[in-house]
Amino acid sequence: MANVMDTLRARGFIKQTVFEDELYEKLGKESVSFYIGFDPTADSLHVGHFMQLIAMHHMQQAGHRPIVLVGGGTGMIGDPSGRTDMRSMMTRDTVKHNVECFKKQMSRFIDFEGENAAIVVDNADWLLNLNYVDFLREIGAHFSVNKMLTAECFKQRLERGLSFLEFNYMLMQAYDFLVLYRKYGCALELGGDDQWSNILAGANLIRIKEQKPAYAMTFTLLTTSDGKKMGKTAKGAVWLDENKQNRDEYARLQIFYAENKGSLTDNINVQRAWEDNYARRKAGKMIRLRRKIVRWGYAAVVTLVIGVGVLLLTEKDDEQAVKVEFVESQIVPGSPKAVLTLASGEELDLQEEGQFVSKDSSRIRNVGNVLEYEAGVKKHGEKKLEYNTLTIPRGGEYQLKLEDGTNVWLNAETELRFPVAFGDSERRIFLKGEAYFDVAKEAERPFVVCVTGVDVTALGTEFNIAAVQGGDEVLTTLVNGSVRVVNEEGADCILTPAEQAVCKKGVVGIEVQKVNTNLYTSWKDGYYAFDKQPLGEIMRTLERWYDIHVVFADSVAGKLRFSGRLKRYEDIDNLLTMIKLTNDVDFEIAERVIIVRTNKNRK
């Protein structure tokens, strides 16, 4: 079956995942039961829920079974995520009424009959009859209060006051996931990005209690002009109930869904979408979602975002036309290329496949752009180790398999020094640039990556390290397992999956933050992902891969923010053209130099 993650990525839905490769494989091989929770704190769903419902539709069309969890139990507490105040308490009768309204609305978006029929369950069935002491003993024992207080859903509430009632919400949502896993085999929870901490807690709970894999995936939130989540509490909330104030918007959503239900999983022509968007902008008809929603149109959501809002396109108007000047150049993407310098001084240009035996009897196999290295004469125990050096130039990439089985993906403009043979006590290597590591587990010999004064220690895990030349920080992004990061000042931290350590030169401490790991590791999988990233940073990334030099004619251009997804092996023209179509910046290309300047005529 077609993999639904490709569809969701193409449409810009996915924000964060854990065990992404494992989940991708699972969704491509079998039907997966998944769920999204909806707290019935109003008698109508809203436009923020609309995105979740469309995602459920895509999942169902790809052969997966939706479970709609209505929070008849959790809704009586209220989720503190994204809120600055406590929710109003609701009676059981109010909650029951809202649940019934939800069921009716959802039937317009997902199928409750036939193959992979969706089911609706209410967590009131198990939460309202819980023995609190038993719950704390079975579930609460697996939660660290210190760890919970670092979650984004609690942070913003601590100063204003967080009730103990709300503090229990994470435990209850995690318990929901566990119950659904036990009753229905549900191994995947989806939700908005503000739910990341809660969803991750549930996946971890299943792995602890059941010793089975469970997965989490969040979607990008729709926000207002001031950055707040579009929901029931935001001014100008857009309801999906025809009996509410925005009757016209509801009707348009119905028409859009009816006309596009059969083609919602079709591929989006991003190029055409941006050409249409450009035409609307020139005509003064473009609509920014963060200001208001007026029409749902041709492509629904575009994966390339400008500034601080998702762009929606209006209905196609064939009478309007605009001539688009496309950027043309001879700048092509990078390719596998590397030079291996052995400890003996021998230098191998890895352009040709084959096998080679060095003077020290090391065996080197270069096949399919993967360098497999096997040490010859073992030198374990020697005080002084000898090192080989693998150098990746600008416009290059390569993969290395070390003698212990560790796989390393090396990005452009990167250098890796590794011993001819690892020592008995540790496996220590030295990095300049950027690399992704899938470390072979050896408890007796920790794997240590040394990069510009920072040591990253792991046993068996996957992580990305970026120390771009000319930068003043080292970013360590953990995908699986755990790593210890120690900076040159002696500060240290332990990372868990989906966390990133930021070590800045001259700064004593280490900043640890939750991240979408895909934004930092996607280069390994053949594409670049950006999320509201300054154009200056985007172009610096592309400089190394396309082996170009970028000059900003003014400082404003470099600060403009874009989001999107770029195939790594496409000509740079495609990306530049899409950015150009926003009418915010323009590009001038001279040989391998790209000059970026703000479009003075932009509106």
C-alpha cells in the first residue's frame, strides 16, 4: 500500500515524530490502528480540528483504522497545553451533550462503516471509575515530576499557577493510549504539536508497561496573527457547526470537502500552487490564515510557508494570468564524493567502486557510495592510536561503516578522523562539520564523538551532530536511545529522544530543547525540511550542498522566514523559483554566486 507519511509530509502536516523510520516502515507494510483525542469542551469542533480530521481521512484512505477518542473523562479536567488560565469546570450532562455533537460532525469527514471503519470511544468509560490509589501505583510510578515540569504544556502555566487537577492531565492522556493499545491494538497517537509532551508520555508508557513499540506523530498548528493556537478560546474562532456564528464558513467547508473528498490524497502540484498564489497576490486577493479564513480553495495547504502563517489559496480564476520569470542556472546538487587519507599517508579518491587492502592490512570496500572499513592488524591497548581521515568536500556526501558496525552519514564540507583500530576502553572519533550516527551497541566500549570542544557519548543510539564551519554552536539532536553531552566548560546533560543540546562557544551551560528531529536529520534521507527558518540560514545550508556562494544585498532578505520541504537532489532552480514567487525576494546568479535582495516592489 502507498505510505501515508509521504502524503502527510507533502501537504505540510507532520511536525514531530519518534522512531520515524520504524513508523514509516510499519505504515507501509500493514494496517495500523491510530487515534486522535478530542476534548468536548464546546458543542462544536473548530477549524483547528478540521486539520486533524483531514489527516484522519488520509490515514483511513491509506488502509489504517481511525479511533476517535472523545474525552468525556479528561474533558472534565481540561488540558493546560497552550493555555494561560484554567478551564471552566463542566458537568457530566454538558460533556455528554458535547460528545454527541462531535460524533455527528465527524461523520462528515471520516467513514464509520465499511473497511477500516472508524470507531468512537469515550475515555469516561474507564477514567470516571478509576481507583485513584491504584492509578497512582500503576501509572503514576512511571512519571517523573521533574521531567513533567520541563514539558511545554506546563511551562507557561507555572508563573500564573497550575492546579493539581490539571497536573494530572498528562497521566490520564498517557493512560488513554495504554488502554486503547490493550483493547484495540492502537500503536499510534496523532495530534496537534501542542500535545507533543502528552502524546510522547503515552508512547513511553506503553513501551514500559507492555514492552511493545508505540509511536507518536504531531501536526503543525493553525495559529492566529499573534501566534496563538486557533481554537475555541481564540477571538474569531471558526466553528464547524452550522448552527454557530460562522454559518458561511461552515457551508464553504462542506462544499470544499464534498468536491474534493475523492481526491484528497492526490499529489499536490506545488509549482502550480505557487504560481496561482503569486497571481492572487498580484490581484490583491491572497488570504493569510492568521488574519482570517474566507475561502478554502485549490490546494488547501501549501507546504512552503512565508513569514509567520500558512498560506491558503483562493479558488482558481482562469481569467487572471501572470508571467513568471523562472530562475535558470547551471547549479546542480551535490553528489557522493569523498577522499580517504589513511594513517600511512595513502590517499584514496572514492570515485570508483572496489576493494583495497592498505599497508597496515586494513580492508576497505567501496560499493554503492558506502565505504566499509575493517581494521587489519588490531592495535587494541596501544597508548597512541593512528588515525584515518575521511574528507567530504563542498557539494559532496558519503556513508561510512566503521569496523564496529557503526554507520555514519557525512554531510557536505565535513571531516571525520577515526582510528585504524578502536582501543579496548572506548571508541573515540573526531568530527568537523555534520554527520548522522547509528551507533553499534557495545556496553564495554562507549562511542565518543569529539567536535570543537564538545564530547557526545553513546552506547547504542541514533543522533545527528552539526558543527558548521564558521558557526559558534554545536547542535546534538537525538533520534533514538540516549546520549551524554559534555561541553568544554565541563557542563553536561543527558538527552532523551526528540531533544537537542545546544552548546555555544563561550557559554558555560548547555541549552536543551524539544525539537522536531526531522528538521535536523532529513538531509540524510534525501531532502531538506525548514520550519519558519530565516532565509540566511537556509541559504548557508544550500551553500555547502550546491557548492555555491550566497551574498545578501541587504540584511532584511536574510531575516525573512520560510517553511517547506526541498528535495536534496533537485536543481536549485526549483527552490529559488518558489521563493521568488512569494514576491518578497529576488535572485541574481553569476556563475556560482547567488545574490539575494529584497524585492522593493513587494506589497
